[in-house]
Amino acid sequence: MIKLLLLALFFFVAYSFIQALFPTRRNPGQPKNRSRDGEQMVQDPQCGTYLPISDAVSATIRGKQHHFCSRKCRSLYKKQH
């Protein structure tokens, strides 16, 4: 039983080591400001969260379009600006 546990531990350590040597890479041709589905990503100016533009809560503040992750962040941003 102990041999089986040690063997399993050995394979786990070896697998982790190989994963560290060869990290999975994103599609190199895919822009960093796009989601996996190819949708544009935007950053919430209040909290810094990145999210797809279709999920964002948008608002025009002082003539500039902003995208927020929630109505709460939008309200906090409006109060500060």
C-alpha cells in the first residue's frame, strides 16, 4: 500500500515539474485585450477588473465612455469623479 502511495506521489511531482517547465501558452496570435471567444475585454476604472464588453455596465461620464463590472462600481466612480 505504501509503495502505491509513493508511486502516486512520484507521478504527481513529476507531472507538476513537467508542467512548470512547459507552461501552457495562449494562442500567440490572439490579442491580449480579447476574451477566448474573441470578444473585446475592457477594464473597470474603479476596481480594475477585466471583463468582456458585453457583460459591462456602460456609462458616459464627462463625455467619455466607461465600462464597469457592476452598478456599484459605476456609482462609486461617479461619486469620485
